[in-house]
Amino acid sequence: MSKPVTNTRLQALITEASFGRRHAALARLVNEGGRRRDGLKLRYDSSSVYWWLRGRCPEQPAPELLVEIFSAQLHRPVHLDELGFDQLDPGDGALAFPATVPAAIRTATRLWHSIHQTTDRGQSEPFVRAAVAEAGWRYAFDPHDTALAHRGGPRVEASHIAAVHARGQEFDAMDRRYGGDYSRPYLSLFLTTQVAPLLRGTYTAAVGRDLLQLSADLTARLAFGGYDNGEHGTAQRAWIQALRLAKAAGDQTLGAHILANLATQAIYLEMANEAVRLARAAVSAAGRRPHPLVAARLLATEANAYALTGDLNAFTSSYNRARTALERADRTGPVWVSYFTHAHLAGTGMRSLVQLGRSDLALAYADQALDAPATNQRTRALHTALLATAHAHVGNLDQAVHLGEHACALAGPLQSQRVTGRLRLLADALRRHRTTPLVAAFLERQQHRPE
């Protein structure tokens, strides 16, 4: 006995487009579209359409292909929401790990455009806990991509990639000096207007590999800007797409770096088990002999993740391995890890020990943690506020307030929710000493500090 149609919107489109009962013909067009556009071997048939009409939601790119088919047949734009697939959130495709390189490029460029179009930068997509595990699994076990050459718009040469790389360094410096909320709109505009057209151009496999690698790096930086501004859903989506682009480029160490960024986000959100799994996956993904600077950065994240679980021994082991790797490192590693210094490692040690309730031990990292480059305003503000918090925990109130004032001064030009949050933690640590005049005056000033 036939089930009743529940997707009346899709039924109306099928009727309007004169497919009627020719469901097999519609399914064939979807299969042909997938083969032509992405080289996919889709196997939809008339029974697939039968179940779509009765509430099932096909995976991408089938909905996008249906939109193209109906638009061509009806000579008007047809939108995803007209298909009646209510389970499908058209704006949430960036949580998925695209199956092919063309799909990865489309998803990334749409995400860049969406982020650029978001006028309220405090409004973020929801963070979806399960999405990261799926992306990590797909990154590790999906087949390697081989078809990286593309025929499309104007020819892309190595000189174009060099120019994009130079601009990327400028955005990186802007982010570290002024914070993620400041840098993100500029980078999303650049990706949308300058990088997306290159990805749609004509290039060889070698140029395509370099272009995808650079696109992955810039998308990861865009993600970090969202993370720094507290937009965790947006950051999660951008990191997932950066991970997919890194896989397409075959850049094993960049993929590991992005997994470590996802672990860092999990640490910030206090998702201890996810943080450890992601951090260990990052170390594994980097291979047996990564550049020592890459190894140090990954192991530092692993150490911080173990600290979140309360495991002092595991933290110490990973931290010591990170320190050994950093001592062997030179500056010949990938550009995207060149920021990682002894100051960053010491900051990780200090943060981890504060999390472990050992602020007394955290103070030993003070000198190195504060030795961050002057150009990295955000790191200096974060580490100064953290050191002040450690002093507050052990009762060194003069030092805590003195460093707190310095942290507030450093935070002045920054648009960073992480820095704001670190100052709140300092205020919380000092609040139990609020009867002390020095502390009371500082807390009063903090209360009136603009965020």
C-alpha cells in the first residue's frame, strides 16, 4: 500500500516542472549532475524520489542538484527551502566534510561569503558537539584527493599565490595586534573577493595544490578570529572546512595544526574528553617526524588538554616533550607555526597549572611567558592577566593588582573576547579579597571598564 505524500512542496515543484510521474527521469538528471559537476557516482532512482516525497532528506549535493534542475526547467530561480526538506538547514552545510574537491571549494567559498555578510559579528552559528568527531574521522580515513587541476576562469600562476600569501601575513599581524573581532571582517572580504575567484580559475595540479593549501591556512585564520571573538559555531565551521582544504592539498602537518586548533577550542569550552581526543589525533596526524616547531605546538596543546582532565602526570609528560622539541627547533618550519615561541609554551604551562590548582608552580613560568614579541599584543595581554590571576590565587595581592592594571592597559586596543574573559577570571580570583582597599579599587575600575 502506497504511503501518502508528506513533502507537498517538492510534489508541487515536480508537477510544475512537468516531471509528473517521471520520477526515474528526475533521478537520472540528479545522477548526471553529480557526475558532471563533481565526478560522483550517484545511484538515485524512482524509489529515491518516492521516499523524498514522503519525508526523507537526501544528503548534499542532491538538494543543490535538484535546485539546479528545477531552476533550469522552470526558467526561474529555485531555492533550497522550496524543496521541502525541513531537516536540511541550507546555511549549515559548512558542518559537513565535503566528499570531493569541487564540493569543498564550493562549501568554503560560501562560508567565506556568509561570514562576510554577517553584519552582527556577535551573532554566531550554534556549536555542534558531534560535528568535529565526524570531520576528524573523515579527515583521517577518506581517500586522498588526486584531481587538483581545474579549468574555469583566468589562468592562475604561482605569482598569484605568492601575492595572496603576502596579504595573509598582513591579516595575521592585524589579528595578533588588534584581536579577532577586528581582523575577521577584513579577512573574510579578502577571501570572498580575491581568493574565491582564483579557486574558480584555470590551474595545473601543482598550482592547485598550493592554492588549496593557502586557502586552508587562511580559512583556519578566519576560524581563529571567530574563536577569539567568542563565535564558536562560526569558528567550528571554518576549521572543519579548513581541515577539508588541507586534506585536498595533501598538507599533513597543516591538517594536524587545524585539529590542534579544534582541540584548543574544546579546551576553552571545557570539553575535556573531546580536547584530549582531538589533541592526540593532531599529534598522530602530523606523522612520525614532523618539524620540531610543529611537534612543540601540537604537544603543548596535548599538555593543556590533559591538564583540563586534572591529570598532572600526563600534562608534565606532554609538556616536557614539547619543551624538548622546541629546543631542537629552528625557524625553517611552516609559516603558519612560526608564531609559536618559548613564550607561548610557557603560557601553556602557566595556564595548565592554574587549571590544575597549582598556581604556586605556575609562577615559575612567569618570565618566559611575558617575553612575547611586542607585535603580539593579544598574547601579552592574555599572559599578563593569567600571571596576575596566579598571584591572586596564592595571595600576592600587590603583584596581582599591579599586573592586572598592566593587562588592562594591554587590552585597551584589543577586540578579543578571550582577553575580556581572562580579565573576568582575574576579577573572580580577587573578589574574595575585596575587603582589601587595593583590591577593592581595582575591582571598581574593572567594573566600569568597557568591553
